[in-house]
Amino acid sequence: MSSAGFSPPPIPPKPPVEGECCERGCERCMWVYYREALQRYETALAEWRRRHEPPI
């Protein structure tokens, strides 16, 4: 594979730090946003791996 087609892998989201969550059970808690970002990252990573998989 040539380096011209290479792109860096996606960067995972950073989880909230300890104490950042108010723990009041907010409907749109920061953990909800983090889980959504993590799902987007996992999808992007799978696509990146598919594109950069060495030919068999």
C-alpha cells in the first residue's frame, strides 16, 4: 500500500474525569454523550481498519 492512501486512525473520545458528573441522573448526562461518541469512534475505527487492511 502506498503512503498516499494512508490516513491516521481515528482518535478515541476521552471519558469524563472522576467528579465531573453530578450524578443526579440527568436525561442528557455527560456519560450519554461519551457513550454516543464512543459508538461513533468504534464505527469509524472499524471503517478505518477495513480501508487499511493489508491485501491477502
